Amino acid sequence: MEPIVALERIAYLLEREQASTYRVQAFRKAADALRARTAELPRTTAGIAALPGLGPKTAEVVSAARAGEVPGYLAELEARAAAPLAELDAAGAALHAALRGDCHLHSDWSDGGSPIETMARAARDLGHAWVVLTDHSPRLTVARGLSAERLREQLAVVAEVNRRLAPFRLLTGIECDILDDGSLDQEDELLAELDVVVASVHSKLRMASGPMTRRLVNAVRNPLVDVLGHCTGRLVAPGDGVRGGGKERPESVFDAAEVFAACAEHRTAVEINSRPERLDPPHRLLRQAEQAGCLFALDTDAHAPGQLGWQEYGCARAARAGVPPRRVITTWTADQLLDWTRTGRLPQERG
Ligand SMILES: [Zn+2]
Ligand SMILES: [Zn+2]
């Protein structure tokens, strides 16, 4: 095993189990340091540990990998990773097996931690056929939201990644802020060019129910919008390694019957956000959306490669709410998905 591969695999597995960013970064930085190095490595573990970007723990991994052994720390993590993240019943396992893609993930172009291609490769290695890159829109400056100009630049990069990773498909997209009146934080013309538009509320989450309902309904009936992201905006389960971890936030208040009816009518998918600190929508609303006949996007909202496996959490929740896999757009093929975003047609309605 190559030392760089071992270090990156450790970082990935740490992310998967929600280790702190600080711990994960130690392994990624060590991998980067080795990649940048042209000279041969020192012979002893202590010598490696003294190199810039490395330390005792990462040097131990490098030494073991170089000697042809599986590093002990990696073996420990692999053993833990053999167990599923979430307990899945038969329906949850079937849904998980049926997943082909993910409609919500971020790269280091906005507030993610990894390059576009690293995210795409990790998704492919996980068994996905396609994923949608959805970096933030301009107004979300804290998350380095992309201006129209940067998003256009990104489209060229995505095309390049697709040439390298085919037949895997990286679809173009955005997580677009829903502004106070329900309009969108990006040029219509550009949104229309993208494969998938996820629209989410990231500001004024405490708006009164009336205006919040109008805001969400306006967004989901916009023909440019395909998915309503994390609809309540709540934060639960304070955790250490996850974004927003440690903070709690109550649900936004809105008329769920009206919003989900609009989603069903306009065939905008309700996102089941799998992030452990979000678990959005909560169970009762997920049930309500299911009964309203909504489509669903089972997404990770991953900000790092190791978080792409978090769909298991969403599957457990979707199954408990009785969501049928055929209404989950992330079980569709890329062609079925694109036909739906362009024409509104469901796979079973195609000729
Ligand atoms: Zn978001
Ligand atoms: Zn997001």
C-alpha cells in the first residue's frame, strides 16, 4: 500500500465517522506533503515524523505502509467502517441499494474542504453513477458563494472532470439561496443552464409563518427549482466534526401542508438531508410530505469526501417514514433525472 493512499484512506474513514476536522486535516496535510516531496523519505519513523507536514502518528502510518504492512490505525478504522453507520431495516437497505446518485454536495469552490475532482472520484468509488455539484450562491458570502462569473468558470472545470471520469457523470448544479420573497440568488439564464437546482433558505430562518410559507411556495413553484433543500433549517445532534456541530437551531415555522402541496403539484423534490446535525425534515414532516405525494432527493450535503457515505442516515429515516424508492429521484439514472428536470416527466411517464 502506498503511504499516500493509506493517509488519504484514513482521512476519508475519519470523516465518515464524524471525527473533528482538525484530526482529518492532519492526515490530508501529511498526504499533500508527501505528494509535494521529490527527495527520498528518511529511513526511520522518527526521521519521517520530523518532516514538515508530518508528525508521530502520520509517520507511523507511512512507515508501516512503506514496509508493506497495513498500518494499525488504518486497520482499526477499516474494522469500524465494516459496520453500517445507521441501522437499516429491509426497506432501508433496499432503498440504499437502489441509490444511484446524490443531488447535493460542495467542493472547495465554496465551503467544502476538497477539490471538485476529489469529491467526484469519492462518489464514483462509493458506487454512484452520477452526482450533482451544488456549491453556494453569491449572497452566502460566509460560505464563499459563487458569483455568476465563478459559476461559469466552474462549468468548464466540471466538463473537464467528466472527460476524465466517464462513464461516471458529474452534473452541474447549485445550492441557490432562497431570498426573503422567495426569489433566487442567481441569474435565471444561468440557473436554466444547470442540470439541477437545489434551493435552500440560509437567512432569516426565524421569519413569521405567513411570509415563510409564501417564501417557500414561491421558490418551489419556480420552474427553475428542482429540489427544496433542508426545508426547516433545524440543527440537532451537536457533534464535534460536522459543520454546524455544537450549535442547535429550531425549525423554521411554515404551513407544511401548503408547501408540500406546492412541491407535489410542481414536482419539486423535497430533500431528505442526511447530515447527522440536520436530519431535515424531521420525521413528522417527512411523513406529511410522503402523504402529500412528494418526490424526494436523498442527499448528503457532503462538504468532504468521507461524508458522501452519510446517505445511510437518510435511508433509515426515509424507510421509517414509508417513502417509496420510485419517488426518490436519487434512485433514478442520470438520463431519467435530466429528463425530469427539463420536462417534469417522471421515469414511468417516458415513452
Ligand atoms: Zn444549505
Ligand atoms: Zn449544502
